[in-house]
Amino acid sequence: MKKFLICFTLLSTLAKSDEGMWMPQLVDALNFKDMKKNGFKLSAEQIYSINKASMKDAVAIFGGGCTSELISNKGLILTNHHCGFSSIAGLSTVQKDYLKNGYFAMSAAEELPCKGLTVTFIKRIDDVTKKVLQNLNQTFSEKQRDSIIKLNIKTIETEAKKNTHYEAFVRPFYYGNEYYLFLTEVFKDIRLVGTPPESLGKFGGETDNWVWPRHNADFSLFRIYAGKDNKPAEYATENVAYVPNYSFPISIKGSKEGDFTMVYGFPGRTQEYLTSYAVELLMKQQDPLRVGLREIRLNVLEEDMKTSDSLRLMYTGKYANIANAYKKWKGEMQGLEKSDAVTKKRNFEKTFLDALASDAEKQKKYTELMTQFEKTYIEYAYLSKQFDYYSECLLAIDGIRYTSSFVPVFAELKKKQNGLDNRFEKVFKESKPSLPFKNLNKATDKKLCKAMLSVYFKEVNQGARPPHLDSLFAVFNGNTDSIADYLYNNSAFIDNDKAKAMFEDFEKNSAEYEKDVLYTFGAAIYNYYQKNIIPQTSYLEKQIAELQKEYMKGLRETIKNKTFYPDANGTLRVAYGKVEGYKGRDAVSYRYYTTLDGLVEKNSTGAEDFYVKERVLDLYRKKDFGPYADKDGKLRTAFIASNHTTGGNSGSPVLNAKGELIGTNFDRNWEGTMSDIMYNVDFCRNITLDIRFTLWVIDRYAGAGYLLKEMKIVN
Ligand code: ARG
Ligand code: GLU
């Protein structure tokens, strides 16, 4: 009876119905029954098939790290505004500021090519575990195992691509207990079709980021162009709109509380199977340290961004990136604290070990494994802290990150000068930014340097600092401001005029440039951390990964009635749940949807983040919502649901039970950001932009209703 109870509680803590990011090719075997029970109306084959057209053919990786979906048979794709952000910024100039004013092509000829942007589809997914692990011998060292695995992966990828125009990559799942091959098709001629102005796309700015309720129209539209053969081609005027074999129909019927929804996309990274030791380190050290350092950095940037438009523009993208992770970590640590995550993990570990009682040997093995985890994390905590001071404090200073990137440049140049094989030209080109520094203001960076150095010397002990930094500290009598002044007033790297000249004759006068004060400083930091911290950190991370692999194996073997989903790793996944609100904190409950009323309410506070153009308010007053209004006549802007998502899911299609597009995923709620570590269906929610708000902006706000004609809109 007791044993039965133990297993039962173990299961009930794990088997939350809305948790999980599932591999699409396994949905049929693993999730289909449950999805049906929750209201899903289609077949598993309609989600993923390699023989027939299926939804997977309409979901793509957008650029480096977002998701996008096809919404017409002419290659039209939808993603978030924040995913299109850098491409839109790249097309913008002071005269034609598409970020600020928005942009909608009124014909194909006006669609704007985005240099360097790619869109990647998955053609098929195959389990290649056996092949990856073949030729491995028990007696091999870890290093030998690693190199054989790497070699096997290379062979599998090469084999898969052979005689095709596809690309291929293999990824580990369940910490290397399984491996899957992804065959992909990468399109390279992608053009901007439309974007709302930033005041709509990023309405709410940093104030609203990671927070529910939301009102921003976080979308942008692009089109995939292909060669005449419908295959990927480099940009060319004669390329034609790509004709896919599947695109999503769009429903403007809306959804109500309790409705089935699913998200199909490319979640980046989760760590759901961490041990209590890891979670404790994250909550007590890593998150707070990183949050604290970013706060200092953001304050410096904010202060300067307020002083001029040009500084604001220069730092806006950088600021948003720093702020995004900062705010997520902050929500994450609060959420984990509030849910007593460490105790939960500890109890879980105890239950797991207890469940092994019938197998003494196994129980002993896993008890030892837990001890090993504990020991390794004690060692790792110190290194992780040093590493964070390197990456989040010293490298947070642009000038230092920039100059330290020249260490490999000088190394390659020396090889060249000695007549050895070298990659100088390539490395030089990569390190040399487009001059003059578009995204760096010397005075701001100097200020940042002062702020960060002051923390660094206070928090990092003498024995753990690069000796060169200590000697400067001594020379300047411990005055870190003077160190920063000295570096920034005497460096050619950080001075646009001098740097320009320097890069013209770099090879000739390299010996002199190598003595540059800021370069010397950056190089000392780089060399110190590369030698003393990074190898040890990687070594321990490798150890931890090995332990995790065993742990994961143990969990899957022992808890038979639970289906474990693999942590997110940037591959295609399906998450499903319900449209639903949540209880935020004492006495506060959240409704599952927002309306344009809320946008206007926020706007009337007068806060800068809630500015919108007069046209939006005009249309609002006229209640010009057309077919996009809900039954009550209001225009719904966003809704939340219990779909398990993470970074990378931005831009993902959010679908109803019939597989129709009802919105675009773009964020999570503040209370739920902990879901990367521990999902809780009670309050973890993904935030979706209602497709009707998107269509309204395209049609009524931008007057680009012609685009709707190529979509399949169902009512
Ligand atoms: N929090 C969302 C995500 O993780 C949106 C980020 C972009 N928006 C912003 N205000 N920084 O990516
Ligand atoms: N905004 C995130 C992204 O860019 C999605 C939000 C999340 O982390 O869930 O992918």
C-alpha cells in the first residue's frame, strides 16, 4: 500500500496534462489520445507526415531563433514584430524609418529583400540513435567516445544531404540518450511584406514585456521567394513567390475559455530535469547575480538614451536584448522561490530513490549519482560565479568585448608574418565592425566601464582577477574611474577617427596597435579567463551533462507510466493546452483575453511606452472593427493559454482544434517564466496575439487588405 502511494504521488507531481513540448513525429504514438480527449479534431498525420502535405510543411525557423508560419500558397509568412526587428531595422534609414512608421508593400514590387535572412523548413525527422552510438566501446575514454560520436554525426549528416539540395543536422535528446536527424530546406530570398509601426508592434515596450495583460500587435509579414523550380535560390529579381504544399487556414471565429489550442514551433532551451542542486544554484546565485549586473548596465544605458534621440536609436536594440533576459531571470527566480522549487525537487529525488527500493544495486547507483551531483555543483558554483563576472560584467562593456575579440586576430597575423598557414583575413574581417561604430557611443561605454569595473573590483577577489588588471588597480590607487578614463582616453580602437586609420594599415603597424591600452586590457581579460576559468567550467559542465544523462535514463526507466518529453533544443515541437486565465497573486485573477479598450486605457496614462499614433485612436473611436470584432463588438488583442512554450517559440502558429490559425505566440506571463525550469499548469501561460487584431491592423490600419485575399480565412 505504501509503495503504491509513493508511486502515485510521484506520478501525480509529474503528469500535468498541459506540460510538455513533444516531437511531432511521435505525437501519434505518445499524445494523440490525450489530445483527442482535450478536443483536438484532426489526425496525427495532419500534424506530421513525410508522405503527405501536413502542418509541419508550413512551420519554419525564422532567421536565427524564431518561428514563422505560412499563411498563403504564395509563400506569405507570419512571425512576430520582435522577430523581424533586426531585418526591419536593417532596411530602415533616418529618411525611411520603417521601425518607427511601419511599412506595408502595396504590391509584390514593393516587397523589400532582407539580406542574410533565412527561413528553414523541416523535411523529415529520423531517429539515428543507433547509428550515432555505433562503434562505441565500454572501454573508451570520454574523449574517445565524444570524438566517435562527432564523427558518426558528421557521416550521418553528409549521407543525408547527398545528392539533394537539403541541409541536415543531428541533435541529442534526453541528454544524449537519443539522437535525431533533421533534414531541412533553407530559403534565402526573403522579403519584407509588412510591419506595423513600433508603437503598435512593441506597444508597452519594456514595461509590458513578459507581463499579462498585453496589447501589442507583435507581428510582421514576409514572403519566401524561390527559383523558377520552386527550390531555394539566392536573391534574384526573377525569383518567384514560393508555392508550399501546405499553409494554415485562418479562423476569425475566436476562441473561448477551455478551448483546445496547440503551438507548433521551435522552442530553444528548457531544463526541466535539473536536480535540486542545480535549481538551488540557479535561484540563489546565478539568476540574482546576472540580474544585479544587468540592472547596473541597463541603468547606465537608460540614463544616456534619455539624453538624445540618436543615442536612443543607437542603443534601443541592445537595450531590449539585455532587458529581455534580465526581466525573465527576475521573474524566474521569484516564481521558483514562491513555488518552493528546491524542496519540490528534493522531494521528487527522494521519491525517485525510494521507488528503486526493489533493486538494491540500482538504488545504490543512483544514490551515489545524487552525491556526485551535489559534489560537482559545489565545485561548479565557484566557477560559474567567476564566469558570470567575466561574461556579464567585464564583457558587458562593449569596448572590452570588442578589443578582446582581437586576440585571435593578432594571433593569426603573427602566423601570417611567420609564413605559416593562417586565417588572418577572415578573422580580421569578422572582428572589424562596420566603421564608424554604429552602435557604440564612446562616452556611454566609458560610463559603463566605470560602473562595471567598480563592481568587479569590489566583488571579485584579488587572486581571481587577471594580474594586469591588478597592476592597473595599484597604479591608479584603486580608483576604477581613473582606470576607465585612462583606457578610453588613450585607445585607438574606441575612437572612430583613429580606428578608421588604424584599420586601413592594420598589418603594417600591427605591433604598435597591439600595445593599445584598451586592447592590452581586453586581451589580458580574454587570456586570463580562457586559461583559468573557461576550460575548468567546460570540464565540469561536461561532467554534469554525463550525470544528467544517467539521471534522465534512470527517470525514464523507473517511472514507467509517465511519458517524458525531451527538453527543448531548438527543434520542431508541439505543445498543447487550453485557453485559460489564471490566478496571479492574492486576490488577483486574470481574464484570458484583452481588447483594444485596454490599449486605449494604457495609452491614456501618458507613459512613453504606451504611445500610439492618432490613427489607432481614431479607428478605435469609430469602432471600425469590421468582421474582426468578437460577438460583443470589441476587438480582441491577445489571449493566454496553458501551452508549454519558451524562447524560440516566438512567432509560432497558435492553432485551434481544427488546426486553424487563431494567433501568433509571442511571450509568456511574468509568474510563468519559471516554466523553463519547472512548469506549473496553475499559472504558466503563453501569450498569443489574436489573429483578428493582426488582420485588423493589416486591413483597417494599414490599408493593405489586398493581402487578405491570398489567405484562406474561415468564419
Ligand atoms: N519577451 C519576449 C521574448 O522573450 C519578447 C522580447 C522582445 N520585446 C522586448 N520588449 N524586449 O522574446
Ligand atoms: N518572446 C519569446 C521569443 O522570442 C517567446 C517568449 C518565451 O520565452 O516564451 O521566443
